Amino acid sequence: MSQENVEAVRGVYEELSDAHVWKASPDLFDPEFALDLTDAYPDLGVIRGVAAAETALRGYIETFEDFRVDLTEVIHADERLVVTAARDGGRLKGSDAEVWNDFFHVWTFSDGKVTRCSSHSKRS
């Protein structure tokens, strides 16, 4: 199961880069999904629900003219967790400036569905 979880997470990153939108698949995400941005974006905190998470991420992605996110490393994977290092960013809308951010994500699975994803600015 851990390899299936890793492949599912890879697919999310690929979709974000290709489509420039995050659309939570009902087959992959639990309806009670929580996106925990407390560490990376304290003002946003924990966002509950798939639709609310999609809205929050859309606002972030839309600040870029040419957004992409790359999975740079799978740090840990087991039956329950997939921990990744990722880099996201691109050219800001209306500017020639590029902004890139490095994050660490902890994806929590239960019964084959993502129940939680937390974003962290530090590997530890």
C-alpha cells in the first residue's frame, strides 16, 4: 500500500503543475479532509473540507502567471504516511519576478484515502 500512496501523492503534484489547479479526486480524498497550513501559513491554520482546501490553494496558485510544483524527494512512506519535499512557485502575475518556495508535506492516509495533509517550512 505504501507504494500506491506514493504514486497517488505524485499524481497530485503532477496535476498541480500541469493544470495549475488543485482538484481533489473523490477517489483519493476523504470528504473530511483537513489541510493543515499552521506551520507554513499560520494565518490560514487548518482548513477543513475538500472544497475549502481547493479554494484556499486556488487563491495561492492564482498569484502566479506560470505556477508549478515539483516533488523533489519522498522522505518517508509507510502504510499511513507519505512525507515529501516539494518546491513550488513561478513567475508572479504582472511581474518578471520569480518566487520559489521549499516545503515539506506530510500526507496522512486512512483506508486508501488522504485524510490530512500538513505543510511545513522546515524538514524537522
